[in-house]
Amino acid sequence: MEQRISIRDVAAHAGVSPSTVSRVLNGQDADHMRPETKERILATIKELDYTPVRAAQRLRRRKTQALGVLIPDISNLYFSLLTRGVESVAFTEGFSTLVCDSNHETDRESAYLDFLLSEGVDGIVFVPVGRPDLDLVQRLTDRGVRVIVADRRVDGLTTVDADNVGGSRDLAAYLLGLGYREIAYLAGPEEVSTAEDRLAGFRGAMKTAGQTPAAVVRGQFTFQSGYDHAVTILERRAVDAIIAANDLMAIGAIRAAEDRGLAVPDDLGVAGFDHVPWAALVRPQLTTVEVPAYAIGQEAGRRLLDGSEDSLRLPTTLIPGGTCARRRRTK
Amino acid sequence: MEQRISIRDVAAHAGVSPSTVSRVLNGQDADHMRPETKERILATIKELDYTPVRAAQRLRRRKTQALGVLIPDISNLYFSLLTRGVESVAFTEGFSTLVCDSNHETDRESAYLDFLLSEGVDGIVFVPVGRPDLDLVQRLTDRGVRVIVADRRVDGLTTVDADNVGGSRDLAAYLLGLGYREIAYLAGPEEVSTAEDRLAGFRGAMKTAGQTPAAVVRGQFTFQSGYDHAVTILERRAVDAIIAANDLMAIGAIRAAEDRGLAVPDDLGVAGFDHVPWAALVRPQLTTVEVPAYAIGQEAGRRLLDGSEDSLRLPTTLIPGGTCARRRRTK
DNA sequence: GTGAAAGCGCTAACAC
DNA sequence: GTGTTAGCGCTTTCAC
């Protein structure tokens, strides 16, 4: 910020007052302004290569034109896509985006919330680690910082997330339609609303079809957890298919099946959730459900920008793949 | 930024002047200050829940205490790790990080450079898309914004990147040591210094060993490109091993080999570069080279913070895997 | 050891 | 249509 030329320099060079320059800069009264004056100012701006100092604008306007994004892990593809979504709408509106990575730590999360408060962001797209500190959030909203929760639900806060229940229900219904009957479910951690929703969708579809789950076990959203729990299930019961709460677990389940000499999809159908792009490298291709992370980011950002308080649940997309291609597809 | 309480409110409540509060806030003259005064101020800050307004600090101090990160794609794991590295050092120093995603577009890249200039960031960690606009960079440095190029080399600019040449040389030497002789190389695009360096390392190792590459073909850093070019190579020549310029291409090559009925590693050794974590889901596990993206980000950020102009080349790590386990390992 | 005063660069009433 | 003026909230000489 060794900025040399200020708006006053531009004004002096153009032979006008700073306010006139400011008006040109902000497109105000553009109509009521003498075109030649405007031209001259624009030329001077270009000539001097003048760039307004955002800090001064923010201080004076008393709003920052900045959005915060607070996520658990930017190196997780899902969150980075969500971030890009927020950033894309922010950028087109001339807003800055402050990306903060809580690293799955609640301490860091609180620190960043404080930080975003002092930055004075106009709003925050927040993907909390577990249950967020509602008092802290309250402090922010009291000070005029809008907060939108993305990707998970938190009572009392506006949320933009995916229809995990519906997506999971559709997926289970799809497998039932293919003729699978003894279906086991690898659920995610119960503190995460996403995991709960997917499980609920699965249960709903099974109930509707008059079926009982062959097994429901809880694990973490990891490859290893998927592998381990799949082994357990396959040791205990003869199952038709395994549906995992995310792709990583599903791939773990595929490996577990292979290691036990079961062929996928001939001996066991497997399905996941998330549609991570590199799952396409797994063969056969994984049957899964796409979650619109980018769109969630965009919608959350848009709400922050236009002041809407509506929650939104975005539809997911079923992605059929070879891992569930065994039976009477053609009936 | 509907901030209510300012430093003057705190001062009034504590019965001191704003300057004294400011001194406490900035840890200045902490020794020369009457402890009880300091106590009182601290208590008032807590009581009123006062948070300084960064915009005002920045305007007054004439520096932003903010760093910019400009990368081609935040949803690429490599860049997101690099970003985390920058952010981690920035955060511990009380600096904000502005993450900008050029989406591999030079227009957007220029726009963001302008944007970062108006934000007045103190420095930028820059991963350019192809050859950057040096005039633009010059404009920034003229205005006191330091720029450090990360992950690739640009003449005349301070760089922090990985030792791609050395890593690639070591990898090739490793395969040669295992007894592979007819080694083909799948190179990346030649505009990218990273791709060139890896190819150069490969060539160097082959030359040192008195070997000639079985083939060298250029492609893109994608799965499909790896697959297609591997097919071409395997059709034309009997090769021992394929080394790809990155993991994605290597996995493509593995699939191509499998589709042609070749077993990996028994009929063909395959190696990659990058060590993407999900490559561990591929079996056998990929032989590859780890590039320290996080450390690169940290070092680049650190240079920005401490004003150092030294370039740095960080060592890579060879990750042996089952895809090159064929021969006389025990010799 | 603490206060008074000036000003960072900009915008928005309010004049004219 | 354009200029004048008064701050936004903070830091930092310079007094005392």
C-alpha cells in the first residue's frame, strides 16, 4: 500500500474536485454529468494509473463489500468447489472474498469468526465443524454480519444445502428397482446432519418398498472406515448390495469385496454419494449421487448479496454406474 | 460493518484517551504503561466487546497486513494445499489472506491482479497461468506490492518451487535400478516449466545411465491424455515401463495397460508424479514422487512476510509403490 | 505515562 | 453539474 496517487491528485490533474472524480468512479449521476468532464476524468485516471484504495472506501462507506467463507478444509474438493461458487458471484458483484479454513478445529473456527468480524465482512458463508457456537454467531448477526450456513443444517440459521434425504431415497429406490433386496448401509458420523439425512433417505425408501435393511453400521467418511465396516458386514451376512454414505467409503467397500473374492457388481452392488470426479478412475464406475457443491456456494453467496433470508435445498443427481449393474435392468 | 463501539467509546468508558487504548491494542509501550491503566482498558474492551475496525487500521497504517494468493484453480488439490500453506503462516502473523482463482484464464488473472492492487495487499503468492504479463507484475512491484511466484519459474521473479528436475531424475534412476530398461515417458505440456523440468530430469537420468528413452510423447496433465498416449506407445513398441509426468496420466496409463491385457507391474512398470492422496485407492499403489505443495505455500508466504528475495527449490520425496515392483529388487 | 491533534483516502450531505 | 465540508475509526507524532 505504498500508494502514491490519490483521488485528489486525479482531481487536480483533471481540474475538478475530488467529489466529481468519486462520482465518476461510482457511476453516480453519470447522466447529469457533462460528458466532457467525465471523459477528462477517465483519461486522467488512466494516465495516472489511479486505483482507489479499498480501505478508505470501506471506512467511509461503512461497508466492506467483502464476503467471508469459513469452511473446515479447503483441500477437500467439495469445499473448494463450494468456495468457488461463492467467489464467482462475489466477484461479479465487485465483492472480495475472504477464505478461511478452520482445519476442522472449533478453536480456529471461533478465531476466524472473530477475524471476519474485525474485517467487517458483510456476510459469511459458514460450513461449521459440528455444532457451531450459536452465541458467537449471534454476536456477528447483532453487529450486522449476515451468516448463511451451507451444506448442513443448523437450527435457527438460514441454510443452503443439498437434498440429501431425497437423493439418498432415490438412490435406494434405484437399487431396489434393479432387484437388490439385501441392502446394507454404511452411514457417516451422526453429528453431521448430512450423514443423518442420507441415512434417513435410505430408511425411507426401504420402508416404502416394504424392505428391511440388511444392516446399518456407522463409520467415518473415510476410505478405511468404508473398508473395515464392509468387511464386518460381509463376514456376518449375505448381502446383495452396500450403499455407503459417501464415495470414499464406497470405494473402501469395493476393495473389501474384492479382497474377499467377491466381484462387483456381479456378486455385490455398491453405491456411494458425492460424485467425486476421481471416482471415475475406479472401475467399474461408481453408482453415486452428485451433490451440487458449486451451486450451493453460488446460492449461499447470492443470498448474502441480495439479503434474502430464505433457506434452500438443492436437488441432487443420481449418477448410475457399473457398480450396480447386475440384475434385471431390462427386467 | 454496522460497528457500534469505536476506540473512543472504549477510551471514554475507561477514562483514558484513544491513544492509550491504541497503545494497549498494539502492545506498544506495554512496559512504560501503568499496569492498572492497562488492566482497566483491557477490562473495558472485554466488557464492551470491542473489535477494532481493520479498514481504519489499514488506512491509517498505510499497509493492509493482507496477502493475496492467485492460483489457477482452487479445486485442484495441489493448489488448495499450497493455499493452506500460505494461509497458515499469514494467520499466525495476523495477516489476512485473499484467495483468488483465475480459473486458468489470463483475463481473469489480470483482473485479479488489479483487484489485489486495489485491495492494497502487501504481497502476492502467484501461480501464473502460462507466461504472466510481466508489465502488470511490474506495475504491482512499482507500487510496493511484493510478488512471489510459486510452483513454477518465471524469469526475473523470485520463485519458490519444487525440485522437479531432481525428483524426476531420482525416479528414473530408481526404475533403472530396478532393472527397467525400455522406459517410455509421458510428458506434460511444454509451456509449463514443471512439465519441462520433469522431462529434463528423466532425460538426465537416462543419459547418465547410458540409456535411451523408448519413447517420449507430449500430452496434457489429464487421465484421458495418459490413457490415449499410453495406448499409442504400447501399440508401437515393447516397453518395460512408463513414467508419466503426473499421477493422473499415470493412472490413465495403468488403465490402458489393463485394457490391453498387460498386468501392472508384472508386464509393465508405471510411475507418476505428485502423490495425490487418492492414488492410494488405485491398486497396486502407484510409484510416484511427492511434491511438497503445503511447504511451498508456507515458504512463499514466509518470504512475503519477512521481505526475503531469495528463491527456493524444495526437495521432493520418492514414494515407491507396487506399480514398479517387478524385477531384481533383491538382486 | 498519557493526552491532543492531525490526517490516512475516500464519500456524501449540502451548498451554489 | 460541480465544489465544499465534514468526517468514517484509527494511529502517531509531539507535547506535557
